[in-house]
Amino acid sequence: MRQVAIIPYPQVKITLLAWNGKYLLKLEQGPLEQTYKVAELDMNGVVPPDVEIRQILDDEFLTAAVARFQAMQQDLRAAFARHELR
């Protein structure tokens, strides 16, 4: 697995990785992460992959991803509470 780029964004850490014919777009916020796989064949190959991936990371996508992190955190807290864990 090769790290292609770290893409700055204030609310999440975004890492672009290349692995096995795919680009992995990894978003991290604290202990949670979301990973999206994009096949190399789905990219046009005209510009570097990090430039193309930045087009995917538009405001709508990132706003939804941040909201998803909030939902994930709520789900985890609820599961802990149901089982009386910390």
C-alpha cells in the first residue's frame, strides 16, 4: 500500500492510498474512519490521481461524510450505553 497524498481538511484527516488497482480514500476523525475505494479504471488518468480525487471531495461529499461521522459516534455511544460500558 502506497500513500499518494494527504489532503488537508479541517474536520477530518484525509489520506489517499494506492493499493491493488484501487485508490483508497481514507477519512479519519478521532477513533472513527470511513474508507472509499475507487478503481484506477474509473479515473481518467489525464491528471494525477490526487487532483482527480480532490474533485470528488467537494463540499457536498465532505459535509455528508462529517455528518456520517457524527452518526457513527452516536451509534457507538448508544451501543456502549446499552451494554453499560464506558
